[in-house]
Amino acid sequence: MQRLWWHDAVIYHVYPRSFLDTDGDGVGDLPGVRRRLPYLARLGVDALWLSPFFASPMADFGYDVRDHTAVDPLFGDLDDFDELLDAAHGHGLRVLIDYVPNHTSDQHRWFQDSRADPHGPRRDWYVWRDPAPGGAPPNNWITLFGDSAWTWDDATRQYYLHSFLPSMPDLDWRNPAVQDAMFDVARFWLDRGVDGFRVDCAPLIAKDPALRDNPPSAAGSSAHHRSMGGFDDQIHLHDQGHPDLHPRYRDVRALLDSYGKPGDRVALGEVHEYDWPAWSRYFGRDLDELHLPINFGLLGVTWQPQAIGGTIRAILDAVPAGATVTWVMGSHDDPRVASRVGPSQAANAMLLLLTLPGTAILYNGDELGMPDAAVPPDRIRDPWGLRTPALSRDHARSPMPWSSHSDSPSAGFTPTGVEPWLPITIPPGGTVQAQEADRTSPLSFTRDLLALRRTTAALRRGTIAFLDAPDGVLAYTRSDGSEADLLITLNLTDLPVPIDRLLSQRPPRERLLSTARTADAGRGADPTVLAPGEGVVWSAETRGQTDRQDG
Ligand code: NOJ
């Protein structure tokens, strides 16, 4: 099979609001991303994905798009985007952007037209319905916030559908004009040279045509999705994931393939589906739909070897032959991985993310070991959090702390004297500047790991096999035939663990890379002991070496 760039890429997820503010409004911007491209190139990632920077009233920080083909002035303008894209390509970095097909802002021209005239040509670009008898909403669908997904429009005496905030009405993809218009949006950005899209809420663009009620769920149907109220009390059978989405994603794939060589442009898909066989349908039966449906399995997993190994195996078992699996450990929507697994395991989480087969998405700041930010109630900015404090995602969005100068309380995120939109959090390992100078920092570790991945075929494309290991240790090999069986061991406990049985080959394996960056890591003199919390990539045991030794 021909190898394409995204088959084993590391995609760095930039949340532009929080990356670097160059114009002094307290919010990051596109020129800020451009200025930090050398940082990303040095880190050793292959691509970046930018969360939305489109014109928006910012009711959901850009996921509520007012104009798909304009840059919001907060982030710069189209020239800034073109310059960023060119410069990224100059550094050998691909650029993916967010694509939000399910909804727009209520301030989008399309919705304003739709709302204004019940008989106008854009009415049926969105989902309008008469009330149920007695005036109730047309069905029982609800948002993540636990309230009805329908809002009454008094002027035109109908309800409209919104899967998220009332100010984010859902488009109706059953209307071919909507698909045409959204494909024009995709062409606009592909023509500018983007390398692909991350499709927001991919399952949502096909819903039950009859808008039937969702059935109740005893156990909670989406255990990993953070939500409030009754969202998890329904099985989301009819408000997403209708089989009609397959022809739509086949069309998306064909559109992408019409640019450059087929397979050059790629679609990542946000797919919050935890039933892995159902999740795997997003690849398409002939692998002709989304290239890279993201699996969120590692975000909710219990940090324990059996649970992690079981989740990874279940996902890999569901991946169709020839497809590429995509892993994430963090996002702008979820608690930070360093806080989920704890500071002493954060490097292991990075090691796991970057040594699994396939593609990985690295969320900005996770390379620094960034923990959840403490955001006082009066500094909450996430509209979800302002509505429902428990749903706030601000803790995962704190600005990148670039420099350590005492004259920059914003750690170089904003120009001096400008207050950042969210409070600055300095991770335990320090700012980027401090971590660059420290061989033991999370940043140095991530960089070394990315370099090892780049130069080691087995890590990039080898098969994976899990091994029996002592309690508390996750162990697996990666092998690509020629460069056989690299071993990875993660000590998920805070005690030293001997793993001599796993290492009893000739010649003995050596540590190629360890999360324990200091000589005194707490393992004592025995190299076959894993230090507390230590993760290691061990050198390969190849037949060639053994033969040489024997001879
Ligand atoms: C998923 C995005 O990641 C999230 O930030 C956003 O609020 C929703 N989709 C709605 O677009």
C-alpha cells in the first residue's frame, strides 16, 4: 500500500485564542501562530490543525460561524491566513482547519434569511417544524445542557432545531442546496491550499428524516461525553448518525480527492461514538469516507494497564483493514491529560500517544505537561461554563506560557501590560523558554520522542502486540519486520517495578528513551527495574543482532 503523509502523522492542535497574541487584545491570533511555526517545526510535528478563526459572534468561540469565508478581526484577516499557510508549508508543516457543517451562528446570513421568511428560498436550509399538539417542541431531542434542542420563533410561529446553543441553529443537510453551499465553503479553503479539514461533530449531519423521539437509556448512552441534565438519559439514536451520512461523507472524500493527488487532502472527523464497530463505519465500507475518524477512547480510560490495553485492542479490532487509526489524549473540550492522569504520569500519557500505530493529535500545551487551569468563577469565559459552570472548558484553554521574564506577567502570551483573556497557568516544568533549556522537561521529552518516532520505522508503521507484564505495567511491542520488536513499557504505579522477565533477551535491550530524565530516577542501580512512573522505549531485539552475538 502506498504510504501517505497522514498514515503516521503527528497533528498539533492549535487553539488560536490561546496560542500567541500579537496585536494586544488579550486573545491569540493568526500572526501569533505564524510567529511560533519555528517552535512547531523544532518540536517535530507534521501538521497543525487550527480551531475556528472564522467571522463569528463568539457565542461558542468560533464554532458559531457567521461567515465561513472571512477571518474574524480578532484573529486577523485573510492575508494573515494566507501568510500563515505559506509559512507553514515552508516549514514542511501541513495545515488542517476546522470545518463546521452541522450548524452556523444565528447571525449567519443564511439563518437570517431563513428566519425572516417562512416562504423564502432559505427557509428549508435549517430545520423548522410546527409545534407538537399543545404547543410543545416537535420531539424530545435535547442539547448537552439538558434542555430542548428546539427554540420557538415567535415571529414565524415555528420551532427551529439546534444541537447546541439556541444561537447555533442546525443546518438541514437533507436539502441539497445546503450541501452545495457547504461544499463551496470547503472549496474556498482548498483553493487557498489547506491540506484538509477537521470535521466538527461529524455524526450530526444526518438525523432521522421523520424526527422520531430518542428512546430512553437506562445506563447512559454516551458515558464519555460531558453533558448535563438528561442528555445521557437518552439513546441518541435519531438525532445523529443516520446512515444517510455515508453518501455525504463519500462526497466529501471525492471533493478532497479532486484536489492534488488523491489522498493528499485529508478529513479528520470528530466522532464521539464509543461503540467501536459503529465508530468504524465513518471510514466508509470501501474506506471512501472520512480518512481519519478520531477515536476518543483514551480520554475517558481508567489509567490502569488492563483498561488501557483493552480499550486500545477493542479500537484496533474495529479498524477496517487498510485504515489508519487516530489517537487523542487532550482537546479544547476536555480536562487536561496531565490533570486526568496526574503529573507523575503525564509523560507516560505522551509516550503512549506517540507510540501507538497510526496518527496522533497533540493538543497545544500538553507537550509542556500543562495541567488544568484554576479559573476563578469571575474569570469564566466559556459560554458553556457561563451557562452551566460544571461544563466550563476554560481550564483546558489557558494561554501558552512562552517566556519567563519577570516583566511579562502574561508569560509572553500577550504584549507586555496586556491582560490575557484567561488567566496564565505555568506548568510545573515551567514556561516554554524554561523547558527548552531543561533536558529533563516535558517539552524536551516530547521533542526527543517525536525525533525517535520520526527515525524509527517500527514506531511509525509497525504492528503492535501487547505482552503479559507485572502488575501496574503496560507493555507492548512495535515491529515492522525488518526492525523487529521495539519494546515499550509504562509503569503506571508510583513504585519501582522489576521487569527483568520482559527483558530477558540477548543482547539485553537498552533504554532508547525514558520518561525518567534524571540519573537519580528512583530505580536504583538495576537497569531492569522501572522507576516509579517510568515509561521506556527499549531498543529492538532483532534476529540479526542475536545471530551476530551467537556467531
Ligand atoms: C465540538 C467542538 O470541539 C466544540 O468546541 C464545540 O463547542 C462543539 N463541537 C459545537 O460546535
